[in-house]
Amino acid sequence: MTHKVHITPGRAQAKIGIVIAAMFLLFGLVFGFVVLQETPDSEGGLKILMGAFFLLWVVACSSMIIFYVRILSKSKNPEDQSLVDFQYEASGVADTSGLDNDFAKRLRHLEELKREGLITEAEYRDKRAQIMAEKW
């Protein structure tokens, strides 16, 4: 049996990411405008190079904003304020002889994550309910 863990930013991290990316975008636009205004007209090649750099800057910042907005729009629980979202998938054919042991391992691992403060109480309850809902 193979296991996949998907880790994505949570709602709180997405909100922080949007604010930071917007600040970078604003900084880049202001800085680019000032630098291009102060560059002499005789330096045409330099102006083109700096314009290309700041265009790339705007595209990168805009991409980060779009990435975090998509995370916010896909969030299942709007009240969730966790920094990280864990998604655990098990695929393949399971060996039924060790199935009870597998459940126990997963529950113990989940308990350990909660105890270490890596997941919130709500995340713990949700994931525990998912594990318990699986066929034994």
C-alpha cells in the first residue's frame, strides 16, 4: 500500500501570502517607476532591460497572489485558521492481515502530531473521524 501526503498552505497562511505578495508588487511598481524615471534617455538598452525585469517582477507577484487566492477559494472550512492543511491518501491494495495494526499506527501517528502541536484539535478530530470511517 502506498501513502501520499499533500501539504498545502492553510487559510491563515494564504491570507498572509496575499498581503506579502501585494506589498512586493506595490514596492516593485514604485521602485521600477522611480528607477526608469532616473535612468538617462541615452541608456535605451538599460531601460529595456530594467523594464523587462520589472515586468517579470509583476508577473511573479501576480502569480503568487493568484496561487493564494485559489487556496482560499478551495478551502472547505472557512473558520479554519491553521497554517498548513494536511491531506493523507492511501492507495493500492491493502493487506487485510495487518489492517488493524495499520489503523492503530495511523491513529497513534495522528495523536503524536496533535501532541507535538503540528496539527490543531479540529484537524485532529477531522482526520480521526476519516480514519475511523474507513472500512476495518
